[in-house]
Amino acid sequence: MFGASLALSGDGTTLAIGSQLEDSYSRGVGGDQNEDSAADSGAVYYFTCVGETWSQQDYVKATNADAYDEFGSSLSLNRDGSLMAIGAHFEDGAAAQESNQEGNSAFDTGAVYLFSR
């Protein structure tokens, strides 16, 4: 489901593309895109444009990526693309804000992750 969610920065130079059924168990920014041990954990691909050329800058995963979280199911970028909000509508954590992200005691509660460049 690459492209199921999209966000284009207000200045048109940054594009985030969600792939909520991507399967890598990598976590954070710049992990292994070819690893496939966490079904439907989700990912976001971050592109920038210089002139007329688009190129991938980052591969982004949840900091607590788990199977079936569907990270990247929703996206938003600020005007210049330096701040990105990413939804994972099936994340199971019961934690408020950043505490105990590893817990999975609240089935499908969802989460939002913020990444800045």
C-alpha cells in the first residue's frame, strides 16, 4: 500500500509517502528497508525536490515498531517539510506521550509520532 497516505509540504519541495503495510522491523530513521519480519508495521518514505529532481532522503519507522501497527496510515508536513506528524492507527501502546513506548496493553489505541529534520 505504498502511497496510501501522502503529504506535500506547503512550499512543494518535500513529499512524505506512507506505506502502512510495509513489513520491516527496523526502528527510527534510516533502517533496513529490505528486512521483512514485522508484518504491516508500516513505514514512511521522505523525499525532497531540488530543481526538477526528486530523491529519497529518509526511510522512517516508528521508534517502537511492531507488527500490525500500520505506521504511516496518516501523514502531515509543515510548510517547509521540516516537521512531520505520522499516525499509526493500530499501535497498541497505553503510554501517554513518550513514556513506556514498548508496552502493548491497549489494543489498537493508535498513536502519533513527530519527527523533525
